[in-house]
Amino acid sequence: MTKSHVVRFAGAALLATGVSLSGSISHAADSGNAAWNTLADQYFDSVYFPYQPTNGTLAGFHQYDAQLERYDRNSIAKQAAALHAFERRVSAFPKDGLDEWSAGDRQLVLNNIHSTLLTLETIKPWEKNPDFYSTGITGSAFTLMEREFAPPEDRLRSLIARERQMPAALNAARANLHDCPRIYTEIALEQLPGDIDFFRNDVPAAFSEVKDQKLLSEFKQSNVAVIDALSSYESWIKSDVLPRSNGDFRIGRDTFALKLLYDEMVTTPLDQLLQIGYADLHKNRAAFDTLAHEVDPTKTPQQVLLMLGEDHPVPGQLLASFRDTFNGLIEFIRTKHIVTIPSDVRPTLEETPPFMRATTQASMDTPGPFETNSTTAYFNVTLPGKSWSAERTGNYMHAFNRGTLVSTSVHEAYPGHYVQFLVLPEVHSKARKLLGANTDVEGWAHYCEQMMLDEGYGQPGAGAKDAREAKLIRLGQLQDALLRDARFIVGIQMHTGNMTLDQARSFFVNEGYQSREIADVETKRGTADPTYLYYTLGKLEILKLRADVEKKEGNNFSLQNFHDEFLRQGFPPIAIIRRAMLGDNSPAL
């Protein structure tokens, strides 16, 4: 997006002198913006990536590929000290000399510093969560496997360098962990066999093309050491940590509010947020019940939900079904002027690579914003295993029912995450390419699920073959909305001590219309991801912003212009985007 300078003339006296007030102010703003950009670069180069090298790999800065996060207590203290020091520098930087865009970037960096410090010094997953370590090192290896940004030999050398540091990371866990919540320990024990199998099977498979025997010998040594360290870690967690896991996963009301403030710039009191969440859940559930009755008045909504799951393509046609959905979505978006799609290049639709299949059914894998060597975006879809029974395959395919298939395509691709990725080159700010708010990123994708149907997609002739299929597509969207509503409420209630784990599971089933298997997974996720309300929260903030912009612009309002301008802002909290698009600090909710 092109930066603009809004200049207000204070009086005529300076104009009479022949001095160009707008030119001098513009020059001052340019100077301030340049100084700010230098400071922001220093943050990423000296604090952000050195302590988070895995994020460096993901972003496309491959000088960090051989580095691993330092998990020992001394390194964590150094990271906190570096953050505090840089927080003072950013706070002291005068925002009055910045244009609106750079002022937003300054706030974004401050938010990131404050949020990271809150995690390190208050929430402290490094003291409480065994999975923080085992999943952390697994993810660090995965980032070197998922994209072919360099020849396999080069990526394998980086992996070997990272693997050699992994046993020390697990040793740091033994020194750091205490008073772990039992649910965290149980989750780690559930995950660890998969982590071990990942290094035993998937990592070697990802580098099967490498023929350099010396390199393969080094890899075998480092990889066996990681497998042994993880196996020992698993035994220690089971025998030592589990019996004394009596800690509390809840972060509490005050910390929850601070996390929302730093991550999403949300200041709405939690009690009011709960009212908003319940209201949205009740609205979506009433719509689901009404529509389910129209589909089959002889069945309960839950029975219609089961029927919805049966409406899916055969496994062999799943990839083709997604591809066909892309065609209809793109045509609809362009015909209805929903949003500008900057490129005709589509994501590459493929079966999920073997080393990702255990953790995802469908995902959009886009390159980092500064990746230059591997720029293809992949839409991965996990197909049922060839050795599965017919019953297991049938149950699995319920997740790809007609309604969910449409919602997934909208959310992940058009006009969701993939279009966000396509617009990213227009965002001329390192901060907005690297830092962001989930209410923006996931809020946009979730908003699109509803917005596309509201605009007419999924109707006969536009994504649906008849009126009955149109209703099933809307039911799928509503079920996904109810899942996000349940997350919204459960996250707040669990972490403020008003809901037990069992009550949370029941809430997902009874109020959110989810299966018991999904309810268990979602409840566990919420213990370590307390603010996963950001899907619904972001959607509601975007809907309000859209209504406010439409009210301001009147007959000049254009949905496509609104969406284009929103995406060009990058991924900051909606509050920053509101200031840019409305020129005020009006409430986001």
C-alpha cells in the first residue's frame, strides 16, 4: 500500500513567507518514518529472530536455518532482558513524527514485545508445559522439510545442525519444568509417540533423495540422538513429571485480559465479551435449527448433522472436488466484485505429504513473506489411508461433507488465506509482513465463510446444484461458526475458573454441535491456547468495521474496495485498521 501524508494547515502566516508547510511536514514525516524503519529492522535482527530462529526459516531468512531456540533458563532470561531493553527504545521513539502507517507499525512492534514478555514472565509455558519442548523441536525440524527452498543436501545440513542442539533443549526441560498442569503432561505424552515416529520415519523419508554418504552418516548419528533423547524424555515425563503434575493451566482473568490487549488490542471487558459470544452462538444455533427443520422436519438438528456428514465425495474424487470448488469460487468472486484477486496463479492442490498427515486434514502452505526460492503455495488435502477399513474411511470422509468442503475452500483459499498471501507483496512494511493479529488473519478467513454465502455463493447455479444442496452448504458453514463460538466461550470460561474440562467438552457437544472426538481435541487445545476466541472475535470486528465504513461512505460504498483496502493493511489488529479506514478510534466491537 502507498503511504499517504495527511497535512492540516494551521494558519496562513507560514504560507505568506513562501515556506511550503506541506513539504516541510512531509519531509519531517519521511525522516521520522525512515528512522522508525531502521529501529524496526534492528528489532528483528537483534531480538526477534535471534531468539526465534525457526520463525526466521518460516519467514524466508535462511541465515537462521542451522540455529535452534535456546531453551535453558539463562537464555530465556537474556531474551526477556533484550525485550525489556528494546521496549524502552520503542516507547521512547516519538510517534508524533510518524505517518499513520508507521505509527501503526510502532504499535505492532510494542504489542509483540509486550505479548512475548507476558508469555515468558507470567504465563511461562517453559516452566509448565512439557509439550512446549518436544513439539517445539519437532516443529523446528519440520520447517526444513515442508518447503524445497534449497537443495535437499543444504537443508539436511541445516537439519543436522539443529538436531545436534535438540538433546540440550530436552535437558533444559528437565531443569525448567515444575508444577505442570496434569492436562499439559497428558497432552505431551499423547504427542510424544508421534514426535518420535516423525523423526524415525518421516524425517528420513523427506531427505530420501540425498545420496551423499558422508552427509547421510552424519544425519543418521544426529537423528538417532534426537530419537533417543525424545524416548528418554518420554520415560521421564511418564515416571517423574506425571505423578507430580498438580499445577493449574488457567491463566486467570487479569492475564487473559492483558493477552487480548497485547495480541489483539481488545479492551472490551471479559464479561461483555462473554455476552457477545453467547449472543453469536445463540443466533447461529437458532439458524442451524431452523434450517435443519427445513431439510428434514422428522429429524432433530443433531440427526440432520449426521446426515450432513454423509454428503461427501468419494475419496478418489476429493482432490477434484476441491479443484472444482476453486473454479466456482473464483468465478463468483470476480462476477460479484467481492475482492481483487491479484494473480491468476492458483495454489497447487496436492495430497498432504506423509510427514504432515497425522496433524492436518486440509491446510494452506504458503511461503514466508521473504521467501525467494520456494514461492509455490500448496493446498494440502489428507486422503484416507489405502489400508483403512470401509468404516474408518466413511467416518473420516464426514469431515469433507459438502458444506465443510465449501467452507474449507473459502477459508483456506478463495478469498481466505491464499488471497491474503497474494496481496502480501502490496504491504510495504516488514513489521506488517512478520507480525500480526489472529483476529485479522483468522478473523478474515472465518468472516469470508459467512460473507460468501451472504453474498449469494452456495445458491442454485452458484456453487449448489439445487435448493437442498444450498441448505446443506449453509448448515456446514453454521456448524463451523458454532465451533468457533464454542471456542470463544470455553476459552474465557475455562481460564477464569468458571468451567471445568468436562464441562467444556460437554459445551462443545451440546451447545456447539460438535462430535465428542472434536470436543475433546478442542478442549485440550483451549488449555494452552486460551484466546482461541479470535476466529469469531475477528469476524465480528470485521463485520462492524464494514458496517461503519458503509455508513460513512453511503452510496459510494463498494464491497470490493472495502475488502481490497482491508487486505492491503497487512495483518495488524483491527483497531489499527479502523484508524486507517475510518480516521478515528471508535470501538471495534
